[in-house]
Amino acid sequence: MRPRSMFRRGLSASVALLLLTGVTACSGDSDGDPQPAPSASQAPSAEVASRARSELAARAAQAMDTAYAALYTLDDGRGRPRNVVATVGRDGTWRVDVTGGALGGAADVSIVSTANGVYQCTLGSQSNPINPTCVKVAKAGKRVPADYSPKVERLFRQWLPVFTDRQAALSVAEVPPLAGAEGTCYSIDSISASLADPVDIGIYCYADDGVLAAARVGFGELKVTNQIAGPATVTLPGPETAGPPMGMDAPPPPPVQPTGVVPSA
């Protein structure tokens, strides 16, 4: 890993600094296959559940007002933890970079939210030395379509308004911290069987400053390894283009020409 080279190809200064100071996260051992958060064996009392719901809402409200840049490891259970860098500006703009987050792990990807919309951006790396470009994939404040989303970006900003909404169909209980994680952890489940889950169901852990410290959801386990102060604003890493966005799955291999057959003009 050469953070300087990565910085020249489109990573922000915050990302480069985090990778320089937290590079050992790339080789960390997995704690095992991530599993969705188990349901509590006994339903908490109404008072305890109400207190946990209020505490989560307060943590989420604090997170919405906190600017930071943080480096995480994401273990999706395949034996190769990946780096994730979340950057939140003081003006509410944000960016989430995921190594190997697109094209079946072959491409690094960034999801960036500005006042003009939500963008999916390509990122250059040593194995894919390209100039970053960005494609608008959603209106400001909206979710990235599933076909173009690495999913992890939802954990940092998009679920916070749901956590602060006391009318959201959520069941919340405080639980012991995830292994190797700090902060206060909450098990979050849906209480509606007829509607789609309002958030990614699982365990979310928040530090005292409101920053997401860890999470365990259906697509993996996320843990913070380093954190610095956030910038005033977050900008696109490259120019906006017409698209199309990158898909999440690996592209099909090119067709193999039979030996001795000359392709037609």
C-alpha cells in the first residue's frame, strides 16, 4: 500500500492522512464471519426500551452535528477485511470511500453527498491507475440505488434521521459492546412485519462524540481504527460525467474466440 500514490489519484487529504497513520488496519485478522445481530432473548421492559430509544436518538442527533474523518475496517466474512474512510464536513456534506467496493472487488469506489446531489465516484489505485470521475446517482438526501451502492455508506449518515425519529418502527435495546469496539452499543430491529426494514438491522456502537465506532449488520462488521477532525466541506474527487455508474458485481469475462477463428469485421 502506498498512500502517497493513492492521494495523487483522487483520495482526499483526510483519507491519505488516515491511511498513513492507520495503515496496519489492512492486515488485521478477522474475528470470524460477521453475523446479523441476534434478537434479545427477553423483551426489555417498556421503561428500559424507552430509555435506550431516547439515548440512541440523542447519539444520532450528536452524530449529525459532528464533523470527522475516520478510518474503518470492514469484514464481510470473506477473509479479506477492506478499508473504509468516512469523511463528514462541518457543512453536512459527506464522503465514504470503500476499497474494493465495486465491480466485485476490482475497483475502489466513493459515495459523495453534496448540496447538488449524491454521486458515485471512481477512485484510482495502484492496480487501477485511473483519474477519478463522478456520476450523479441520486438527488440530495436520497439513497443510492442498490445496483450502484456498496451499502456501507448508509451506516454513517442516511440512517441518522431514522434513529432520531421516535415514530420510526424500530425496537432498540442497549447491548454489550462488540468485541474490540468502544462506545455504547444498541441492538436495532424493526417492529413492522409488513413493511421493508427502515434501516439496516443490527448493532450500532457510538462513541461519546457521536462518531460511529462500530456496527454489525447483514453485510459485514465495521470497526473504527483511527479518527481525525473533519474538514469544513467535502467536494467531489473528480469531475462529474454522464455515466454510467459502476455496478457492484464483477463484469462478465470477455467471450473467448475459438482457436483459428478470425473475428468478422
